[in-house]
Amino acid sequence: MIDIPYQKQLKDNIEFQVNRTLEEDLNGLNGLDVTAELIEENKVAKGRLITREDAVVCGIDWFNRVFEKLDPSISLSWQCEDGEKVSANDTLCEIEGNARKILTAERSAMNFLQTLSGTATMTARYVSELKGTNCQLLDTRKTIPMMRLAQKYAVYCGGGKNHRMGLFDAFLIKENHIISCGSIKNAVITARLNHPDLLVEVEVETFSQLDKALDAGADVIMLDNFSIDDMRTGVAINKMHSHTAKIEASGNVTLETLRDIAETGVDFISVGALTKNLRAVDLSLRLDL
């Protein structure tokens, strides 16, 4: 697993997610795979896990843990690692062990790998569009329920950076927060008083709000659904202000618009599609009995 700041939490998540997934598939961890029982109990099989398309691999620890939970004697020999780019028809892993257990583990293990590899692969495509700029790609909280850390790890494997993990580790003051607090200034002041150690980000929709967020001393300002020209103006306003913040662009970002947005001079671009609109990578496991 690639080294990340939330390593311990992620490992705990893997254990939880694998347990819940196997319980779901087997109607309990000690449940039955009625189809696998058609196979002779002690039959040994070998197999290869291949990718049908170019991809960035992510999710090996989840895949391994599924097999370990069902039969720790099954041998898994990986030909790649998380974060590695692979090509269509490459062998990712060679597998040997009890045929029943391999087939029982197959779908749950592949679900993790193909989903997280999908996030990593999409992230890598977006990151490639930013080469030569000083802009960083960020994820969002638009993740699959119960898969937050896993998908953020996949973004990391694809070369992106993580935005806040949740509602607890940074402020993101949006329109309804501003309305409820009375003003951007009030919201930022209260944030500093409540949690002076946390980053304060303010989402703005107009140049007037941008000025107010700068006056209030926000650490990061998100330009929400600004046009390309307005982003350039926003970046210039920030540079001329006595307090400069990091500038993030967000809202309806696509692969086609990403480069133009980065070239406005923003520091970050956040993209919900990385974790929300992902397509699983096409994988295949074939056994030789």
C-alpha cells in the first residue's frame, strides 16, 4: 500500500469493508456458496487475473484480504502494485489454491479492485491534463457511502490530492453557512474561534463575495461555477489583495475544460466526478483446473 497519512484508519476500514462484503455475499461470514460446493472439496486450481483495458491499479490490499479471510493458504503472486499503470491483457496476479475458495472470493475481491482502480484510472487521466501547470487536482466528499477513505486512497494512487476527509478536519463555508451566520466575516471569525488549528475555506459565487472572503482572511477560496474569464479575474484580484489565499476552482469541471481552468492560475481544481462518476475497470479471472 502506498504510504499515506491515514494509513491506520484505512487498514481498519479494509477489515470492516471486507467483513461486511463477505457477510453480504455469503449471508454471514460462515455462510454458504452453493455453486462452489458443486466442485470437489479438495480440488486445487491455478488462475490468472488480467485486465481487459489500460488502467491504474488500486485495491490490492482489499483483494488480498478477501482471500485471506476465506482461505489464507491461497497463494497470490502480484505482478504489479497500487498506483502502477498496466496495459490491456496484462496479468495482474497469479492465483493458486483451493478451487472452491478461489471462486467464492473472486467476485467480492474483484469488486474492490475494479472499483478502486476505476477511481485511480480516471484520476490519472485528469492529472495528465495538468502537466506543465502548477495546479493540483483535488477530490471531494462525493464518494460511495462507506468507501470514503478507500476512494480517497484511489485518488492518491492516481496522482491526485485529497481535499478534506470529512466534516471534521477542515472548514468549507458555503452559501447556506454564510446565510445562517449572517455574513462571510462572521462565519470565518467563528471558525477561527472554534477551531483555530483547522484550515478555513470559503466558497464564493461573485466577486463581491471573493472580496469579503479575502478581507476575512480565508485560507482557501473556492470559485464556484465561475467562467474561465472570471476565474482569471478572480486570480488577479487575489494577487492584488493585502491578504492572499489559495484559489480553488470547482463546478462542472470536465476533461475538456480542465486545462483551460488550470491555465487561469488557480491553485487547485476539485472534481467530484473522480469518485462519483467512476467506471469500474474491466478485469477477468480465469482458472486452469
